[in-house]
Amino acid sequence: MSAPTVREAVRVLSAMGLLSTRNGTRTTVTARGDTLLALSIASVVQFEKMPAGDVFGLLGALYAFAVEQAVERASDEDVAALRAVAERAAGLAGVDSTVAALLDGS
């Protein structure tokens, strides 16, 4: 790969906020995981002309995977904090029975 090609790629990725360059000598990755995921999904939607239903299906699969990862890695303190938030949410007016059902299922 030629140097001009690499320079152009770095310039574009920097403009997208994925890389940070200093004085043209040091380049670091500045993108966060959620930014990369959003850009990836946006690219697929734009270039593949993905229908909205497929996007929501993809997001559902990603959310399910995120929940699995969180469950595997959650500490007792994490679970207690989530339970406290769910209990506060259950006390809010207009919240349906879903939160209560989640709390009862524990």
C-alpha cells in the first residue's frame, strides 16, 4: 500500500473522529465501541439499502448479546444496583407491570 493511500485513510478516519493525530507523527485510536458500532450499522443500512425491519432485528440480536455478556460479567454489586433502579422505576406512575414481573422473577 502506498504512503499517499495510508495518509488519505488516516485523514478520513481522523475526520470521522476515529483517529487522533499529533504533528503528523503519532496516531492513536480514539473511537469508542459504541461509535464504531453505530458507524458500522449506518454503513450497512446506507450501502446495502437495509429495510428498517432488518435493522431492528439486527439491533435486537446485538442487545440480546449485550445482555448475555452483562449477565456473565455482572458482580453482586452490579446486580444490586440494577435491582435498585428497577425498584425505583416500578414506583413511578405509568410504568407497566413489566418491571414488577422482572422483580418478582428474581
